[in-house]
Amino acid sequence: MKKNLLLFLILFKFINSSAQDLYNYDNSKKFAEYLSKSGQYELATREYERLIFMLPQNDSLKTSLLSMYRRSGKLDDALLRGRQLYPDISLMSSPSAVEYSRSLLLKTDYKTAREFWSTNTQLTQPDKIILSATAEILQDDYKEANEILSVLKNEDHKLAADYKALAAQAVKIKKKSPALAGIMSTIIPGTGRFYTKDWKDGIVSMFFVGTMAFQSIRGFSKSGVNSTRGWIFGAVGFGFYLGNIHGSVVSAKGYNKKSHQTIRNRIDNLFNSYF
């Protein structure tokens, strides 16, 4: 009986010791990092919350937690948790401030972002300039982005030279006027598409509208206003004609959107390469 009791106590102590080891700080941190690297951001969030409970003053853990909330798509939770972890957000550590800024930019809350950057004392001035320029570029205001970057010297920040070059390039992008594209295709079908460099659809529009118009005129020439052939081709051709105008307007908007998206993607790559 005594031998069994002793064996039970030893086994209980071993299990309890193993459980404590499994949930200690180092193992929990490794597990949280594993969850993050494997893309299990929601589960990683729980682990980082527990780690912060163990070490509430650890800024690195706070930054990681805000990152997990952002990556899991919970932007509102990321911002709320940021304010909870740093009741005075003007003193939010620089890494956490950058992560907090990411969530604000993703939410397109540019006004709050600007207010945050102006009050935070931990972000460096060059970082604030880069963040501000990023916000303007995401709003397609390249002129303002250039003005913001003009005060930044290339040696002041790793991204300065690339940001300046990209912002200068973006200013030179000429937008296509949807109204002009529509007017051009109203006068000569397909030319609005040519204006937006949509050559293939422009040729198709010009060919179909022209063919339908030709067949309609031919039908009316042979049989007069009572020509069934003339009315059918005329109706079909008119439908293509209206579609050609609408398509040209859409093509111009798509051209502008694509141009902006290219700039945004390059800025996103630069931003993520540093922060």
C-alpha cells in the first residue's frame, strides 16, 4: 500500500512538473512564434495575450500581439488593444506604433493616423514622414506625398530614396478622362478604347458597330424603311454602339485604377521591406 502511494505521488509530481514546463514563458513564446509563422494568427493571438499576462511590460510581446490581430483581419481589435496596452498612446513604443499605424492605414482612417503620428513621441521624425507619405500615396495624392518627402534627406531614412523616386514617378502618371473616352467613342466607335490603350476591345468595338451599321444601311437601301434586315441590324448595331460608349468610360476608370494599384503595390513592398 505504501509502495503504491509513493509511486502515485512521484507520478503526480512528474505530471505536474511537465505541465508547468509546457506552459512556462519560453515554451509558450516558442509556441506563439510557431503559430504566427504557420499562419494561425487567431491562435497566436491567444498565446500572446497569455504571454503579456506573464510579462505585462514587455513591448516586444505587445507589438507581436497587435501584429497578430492585424494579420487575422481584426483591425478594430488591434486598435482597441493598442489603446489598452498603452493608455497614453503618445508613449507607445516605436515598433508598436508602427504596427498600430498599419491597422489605421488598412482601415483608411487617415485622419486618426495623422493625429497619432503628430502626438506620438517614440516614432522618429523620418519614420513619421515615411508614414505620412504612405498615407497620401494610398489616397492617390502623389503631389502631397512629394511635398512631404521633400524635407527628408536620403541619408535620413533607408526608404527615403526609393520613396522619393516612386512618388516622383507617380506624379507623372497621366490619368485618362472617362468623359473624354466616352465622347471619343460616341464620335468614332472604338477610339475611346484606343485612348485608354485597350487596343483589342477598341478594334472589336469598331468592327462590330461598323459592320452592323453597314448591314443596316444596306438593308434600308434595298427595301426602304420597311426593311426587316435594316431594322434588325440597326437595333443590334445601336446596342453595340451604346455598349462601346459605356465600355470606353469603364476602360478609362480601369486604366486609372490599374496605374494607381501598381504604385500602391510597389509602396507596399517597400514599406514591408523595412517595417
